Amino acid sequence: MIIRFLVSALSLGLATWLLPGIWLDVTDRPADAVLTILLVAAIFGVVNAVVKPLFVFVTSPVLLLTLGLFLLVINAALLMLTSWVCAQLGVPWGGAGFWDAFWGAVLVSIVSFILNSFVGNRGERHT
């Protein structure tokens, strides 16, 4: 579980670093940036755990019609919601708009998929 959380934090950090529309406003020390990204990953995890199942249920007909591609829009909305929650909590991280959140969600999904493939499944032991 901790490894998957760190994978999420790493993918969010990479999206923040690569995409100009997703920003992190911590200039003092690198340790502050790491702690901020870890906090953003925790907020993103809570948003994904609480809100995503509801979004998927409500939009299930659209998901079926688009063969699951609408999940990219849902993930973008969740990233925008994470940005809003961060703004409400005073966390210096955010995104500029929908398209930045969309490409950030695509990048986070790809990086998480690749890194999680090395981690393995829950309860499965790698030797």
C-alpha cells in the first residue's frame, strides 16, 4: 500500500514537472516540494477513493458507449477536484484548466500503470 502511494506521488510529481499548466509553488527547499507532492498524492488518493466510484456509477452509460475512454475525462475531473481541494487547504499545488488536468490525468495514468506493473498485485510476492 505504501509503495502504491509512493507510485502515485511519483506520477503526480512527474506530471507537475513535465506539464506547464500544473504547478507547484514551493521554491524554498526541495524537501518542501517533496512533502507537498506527498500531501497532494494523499489528497488525490482520498478523492479517488471517495468520489471516483460515484462518478463511474453515474456515467456508466457514457463509459460503455465510449468503451471506457470517458475515464480520461473522469480522471481529469478528479485532478481538477484535487486542485480545488488543495487550494482550499492552502497547499501550493494546482492546475490551470481542464486540458491541463486532462493531459495530467493521461500522464499520471500511464506512469502509474508502468510503475505499478513492477510492483505487482496485492498479496502477490515477487521473488
